[in-house]
Amino acid sequence: MPTRKTATARGRSKTTAKTRTGAVTKRKALRHGAEKDPNGGLTAEGRKAFARKEGSHLRPGVKGPADTPEKMRRKGSFLRRHFAHPRGPMQRDGEPTRLALSAHAWGEPVPKTLADARKLAAKGKKLLERYHRAKGV
């Protein structure tokens, strides 16, 4: 992303980054970056921003063991939805993608290959089966 120096009204320069929509100040870019956790998933601020924009109520991922029916359902659904038929690669240029890092946000190991992703999907399926047995559905 090309950067350039521009003069402000007070004579100080600020660095801007050129994007598809035009020039964005570095401060604004950092603020939006704070909505995404660098280790995967969204931060609390990111969940609030999503709620303002979409009207939904996202909750943080289930990090620990899925020991209650609610946790089994949430974690199982997440793993099946994201890793049964992944919508992208697990690694790009040797680094894990946001999709792969989302597993870390839910307390799972970061998948490196599609086979690893399928293992997570299988774990999600087992969690959902346990949920259905526990609820008697």
C-alpha cells in the first residue's frame, strides 16, 4: 500500500495510506484494525461495531471446554460452519489467514492444511451430536 506525506492546516505532516476508497489517515486505519484481534476473531470493540452496523449481538468464542449444552452448540456450530467447507486457504505466504486464526479465537489449534480444517469440522460435528443427545432433540 503506497504511503505519502501530506501537510495539515497547522503545517505538520501526516502519513496517509491509499486505499480503494481514497486516502485514509493512519490513525483511522489503526482504529479499524483494533476491531480485529491479531490472534484471530474480533475484539470487544469489533463486536460493538458489528452490532451498530448490522444490529446483531455477537458473543466471544467459547475458549475453554464445551462442557454445557449451550457451549457445545455454539462451538460445534462455529467449527462446522467455518471448517467443513472452508471459503479460503488456511495459509497464505506462509502465514495463517484470518480464517485459520479464527480457530485460535475459539480455543482450537490453528489449522495449517485443509486436512486440519476437516478435523476441526469433525470435532464440531461430534460436539453437535453430544448437544443433541444432552438436549434429547
